[in-house]
Amino acid sequence: MSIETEPNVLPAKFEKARALLASVRDALANNTFRHHSFFKNGHAQTLAAYAWPRGFRFYTERDEERYFEVAPGIRVLAHCRWQANRNEHPTIVAWHGIEGSSASNYMLATAEKGFRAGFNIIRVNLRNCGGTENLTPTLYHGGLSEDLRAVVHELIDKDHISKMVVVGFSLGGNLVLKLAGEYGDNPPPEILGVCAVSPSVDLTASAELILKRSNWIYQQDFVRRLKKRIR
């Protein structure tokens, strides 16, 4: 006797996600990146983004400081900017990269654009970043996806956030992808999507790349900041 099985049909939400990714792919394909004439290579673009003065209208004094307990006796600091009627708006929860903080330029730029587009914005510091060394006895690293999970679930359980996008830059992007992989096919329904910007997925390759002579300035900056933190 043969047993007929139904074809493997993806849940509707995954079909929608696939359609969204396809539309993003098509949009990017039709909008080729064009660099500024002054910044023709990646180094120039990186340094300009770091040093170029920006007139942010996203003033941090309007933010609500929020502490999340991510493990017993360990907290991280976040800065929250809420829309009026916050539960009617989607929320971006963003994590920074190596030796960055919630005040990094790319975090503020993303927050400003997101808030103007109607999102609540939550910028989260990784452990002992953003002047929070007193909140934890341990250093941040690329395996602490449980910290992200704790923040996400507190926002869902206590704040009743129903629409959330989780964003990470560099090492933060690596953590976001790790968390997404751990959720697998069963993420909280409140998470609409994840976004990883330049994630350091292969940490060994990233470490080898920064040791190249052409990347000396980045290595020195990272080592200087790390030494300052350890001291």
C-alpha cells in the first residue's frame, strides 16, 4: 500500500518573506551603486563615513535610557526613541559593531532615517560598550546571541511590541544572523525580519584581512580602542 504525502508547502509568512527578498534583489539590481567622484575606493568611502561631519537632527537627549538584564547580574544599556502611540508603529532594534556603541555615526544615521519613516528606534549597546563597563564583568564577543534574545523577548513580553525588525552592523550583524539561525523555522511572530549590514560571519577571515598592510589604519584604531577599554 502506498502512502501519498502532501507536497512540502512553506508557510505563508515564508512565502511573503521570499517575495520581499526577491523585490529587494530586483530593486538593488536596477539601482547600481555609484560612488562619489571624490571617494573612488572602499578606503576613501570608509574614512569619509567615519570622519565627515554630519548634522544629525536625531538629538540623543530626547531618548529614553533603558537597561535590559540579559543574564543574572548583567545588564546592557539601550537608548529608545518612541513614536506617539508606540504600539501602532513597527520597531527597529539595532546593535552596533566591534568597538562601536549606540552613539556610533551609523547607528545615529539609521535611527534618524528610521524614526522619520515612522519606526520606533531602540539602539542597544553590546556588553561593556558605550561607557557601560560597570554593568557587566565580561567582555562582549561574537557568540552572545542570548543577549539579543533577552532584549527581544523583554520588548515583546513587557512592552507588547508586535512588529519588530532586528538590525545589526558588523559584529552586531553576525549576532543577528546567529540569533535568526537559532530561531530557525520558529521565530517569534513579532519579528518581521532581520537585517545584517557587513556582518563578520567568518571571524577568522575577518581577522586575517585586518592584518593586511592595506588595512593597517583600521587595525591600529581597533587595538587602540580595545587597549583603552581593558585598562
